Amino acid sequence: MVNDLVVEATDLHKEFQRDAFQVIALQDVQLTIQRGEFVAFMGPSGSGKSTLLYLIAAIDRPTRGRVEVLGRDILQLKERAVADWRNENIGFIFQTFNLIPVLTARENVELPLLLTHLSRQERAEHAATALGLVGLSDRMDHYPRQLSGGQEQRVAIARAIVSDPSIILADEPTGDLDAQSAQEILTILSRLNRDHGKTILMVTHDPHAARHASKIRYLEKGQLLPEGSPQPE
Amino acid sequence: MPLPLSYNLKNLTVRKTTTVMTALGIGLTVAVLLGILALVGGLEKSLQATGHPLHLLVMRKNSLSELVSQVTREAVSSIRNKPGIQQLEGEPMVSPEIVTVINLPRHNSPEGANVNIRGLSPMGIRMRSNLKLMEGRWFQPGQREVVVGKSISRRYVNAGVGDRLRFGRGDWSVVGVLDAGSTAFDSEIWVGLNQLATDSNRMEVLSSVLVRASDPVSLQALQNALADDQRLYLEGKREVDYYQEQTASAEPVKFLGIFVAVIMAVGSCFAAMNTMYAAVARRSREIGTLRVLGFSGGSILLAFVIESLLLSLLGGLIGVLLVLPLHGLESGIGNNLTFSETGFDFRLSPAIVALGVGFASIMGLLGGLLPARGAARESILSALREL
């Protein structure tokens, strides 16, 4: 079962300086995520949810501690290697979609594939498949400004899954969406987890969104509360 | 792998106004540089193409131009008898000449400009075998007739065939227009030697003597013989070298033009830099996203440098288009050696255009490098958090 461990964080600690103050964002976090889990991280603003996600994606580096993702100590990777690693293994979904406004939906989805050895035609086929999975086959040549918020987030999901990463990290993916669009996004994420075996780590404030996850973990003041803890007041 | 070029192109087209304004700034700088280079190129072409490789221009020692040179008729006789001179129908190819300056009103400048008048014999005309009459006929010896260069004919008042020019002791009939193949002779008025000598009261003292040597070795020998003849106090200069030296008259203009262009280029660099800094600031989150997707800092740097280069190439293109109407335009510049105006055509050669585009690229590269470096070095997290 060792191979089923996709994330293992040990004594993960993150501090940063904000003006004159030293802020502790994460405090000695111990975390393990199994392959195929859909984990929601909840907690108040500033509790360290997003920081944890960024550390797992190697977007940020911890002050101390250790993170192994898919059996790899990502802190040992150099900048170029970590970029390649992230491209191959991590799909990231942002709250604000973060699509490139001058590129069409298809071009946005193709972006991660530019870093692979796929041919132009293969890239186009993969992008079309990913957009089909999120139900946007008819919006491939639309620019982000021509799409609704929900559609933009679906394009972002297509971009996150197009290179077939093992792990999808979603930072408040429904935070900027209306209830109906949010439900569509959560349905897609659940399907990706259930039908395609993607491991999903999702940060959310929304208890309704968190209910789609197979597990909910709470953070408070930078500390990851033990599994099974009730939602803090 | 770099970001696709379409990404850069689309980003430039999205912010049309900024792109056009910056490109226009770069374009104006390139236009100034190209305009100056086209002027200098035209003048150089005009002067460098003048002269025959076997011609020796004999002038008084240390004279910088024919205008200030003095050669006596006695010296001319002595030169005729030197060995190594090519013969034409039994006659030595030697042309004593008088060069003087008059002021003529131009079409766009009533106060006028100085023009060279060259008095020469029929042999002098025959020695310039690469020129032809565009219109009319040659002047008749003993008549107050002139043939004008085509640049004079186009740019000066009353300088067409059938017109009359007033200088010296009276009126002169324009009987022909000379095409000297865009050389310096296109900017001269030619008259009969003796007629001009009489009119300017220079019967004994001429300006120069043009001599054609039999071959390059004879040319060198003639040059040495003249230098060694202390009695004559003359020196022979290769005709092509004489006109080549006159290109120095364009040096101050060239220096000033390049100086202005460089100052403008510094401004344009800052404009490009400002545009690219604004682009980096506006697209900070986009940069962060691209980094999260796996694009390296190097790819981001390259993308912004390419974008800046595209911007500057657009500027270069605008610059070329702005200056293109100048190509072939006739103009003139004061020559500080002959105290007269030398006509020339603005020449925008492919090399000059390439230089302008290269100049624009350098501006783009310098302007884009620092903002691109900033974009590439910004941490992913702080880029993502920028609003």
C-alpha cells in the first residue's frame, strides 16, 4: 500500500514576514493523502489552507519540514525540474479561473501540453477531449470574455486535467460562482475523482462544496486538526 | 518550450493604443535615423560615383578644391607634354578647366544657393564619356550658352532648355540638360572654357587640369612627376579620390543626425520599457498561472522579450514606411570644400532599411529585457496574489 500514498507532509512549517510581524501560516503539519482520495480543507481565512496547497504544489517552499508527493521529495528539485514535475503531476484550479484572456478556450487548455512532446495534432485532440469532459466542446474557440464564470472554471478544469496529472489541487474553485455553476463544477470534480481516479485536494469555505469530498480536514490558526475533528466554531 | 508566438501577438493587439503609441515612438526614432542615412547614402553615392579611375585632377599644391586652385596656361602646356597621357585622335586627353561659383535662385528658395560653373573644352566633355545629354544640345564655342546638370535643371529657376540664366557679364542661354548618372556633375553648369575665361577675366589663370593616363602605372608616374616638378608647384590627385574626399562634407550632418537619433532612441527605449513594465504589472497573475502550469522563468523572460521585439519591429516598420516617400527625392547639401551645393537623391538601400530595423530591435531588446527579467524572477506566489 506504500504506492498509494500520494502526499506525505511531515512537520510542515511555514512562517513569513508581513511588515514588522512574523506570521505563522502553518504549524508543524503532519498530513498523508492516499491515491484516489477527495479531500476538502476547510477553515477560516488565514488558517493556512491555501498555503498548504501551495506547498504541496511546490509553488511555495516551507520554512521547515518535508513534503513528499508521489514518492518524491519535491523540496530537493531545482527550479526547472520542479516546473516540469508540476506540469506532469499537478493540475491546479484557481478561484478566479486564471485563464489567459487573449487565448481561446482550446488554446488555454493546450498550454500545459506545449511543455510535452506531443505533436500539434495530438495537442489539439487532447484539448478537445478535455473540453468534452467538462461539456464545452461547443465553446472551444470562445475567448474567456465570451464565457460565463461557470464555463470559465470548466475551461480551467479542462486545463488542469489535460496533461492527465495524478493530483488536482483546487483553491476555492467555487468561490466566485453562483450556486448552479458551483454545483456543476463540484459534479465534474466528483466525476474526475470517482470515474478517473484523480486525487483531489480542495480548499473551500463552503460546507456544501466540502460535502462532495470523501474526507474533510479542518485547519485553524495554521494547525491541521486531527482527522474526524468537528468543524471549529 | 517557449510560449506560442500567437500569445505575444494577441497581447500586442489587445492593447492596441499602447502598442501603436510605443511603436510610433520607436518608428519616429527609426525614421530620423533612416532619413539621415538616406541623405548621407545619397550624397555619398553621388560623390563616390564621380570620376574616372585613370583621371588625374591637377591642381595647385595644397588646394582642397578646384575652386581655390590656380593653374597657369603655361603649366597646362607643360602638362600636355608629359609622358603617359592617353591620346584621342592624336590629341592628348588633357582638359584645362575653370571652376567658379554663382548664386542662383531655387524653386523653393528665392534667396538661392551657390552653384558650380565649369568652363571646359570639347576634350573635357569627351573625357567624361559616361554622361549624356538628356535634352537639347551642347554649347557652341564662342557663344554665351550653357548646359546644365539635371539636378540644376529640376531645382533652379530659369534652368530649363530655352531659359536664360544671368551671371557674370550678362545672360546665358540654356541649350541643353546633362545627365551625369547621379554624379556630382549633375549639380554643375557647363560652359565653354574660353567664354567663361573671358567673362570672369581669367584668361591666364585656370582652376585645374584633368588628365587621363594611359594606364594605372602611367597614372602613378604622372602623379609622381607632377609632385617632383618644383617649378610647376602642382599636384595630381586621382579624380575619384578628390570626390571621395568631398563626402566629408556630409560628416557634420551625419554626426548630428545620428546624435539626435541616439538621444531619441534612449527615449524610445524608456517608452518600450514603460510599456513592457505596464504589461508585466497588468499580467502578473497571468505570469503566475503560466509558472504554475509548468512554464519556467526562462520561458516567461523569452515571451516578454519576444513581445518587446515584436513591438519594436512594428516600430521599425512604421519608421521605414514614414521615410519611404523620401526615397529618390532630390535635394542638395552645401559642400564646404567647393562652397556650392551638391545635389543628390535620398537613397534608402536595403542595407539602410536593415540597419533601421536592427536599430529598432536593439531598442526593443533593451527596453524589454529588464521588465522581462522582473517577470521571470518574480515568485509565483506574489505573481498570483497581484491584483
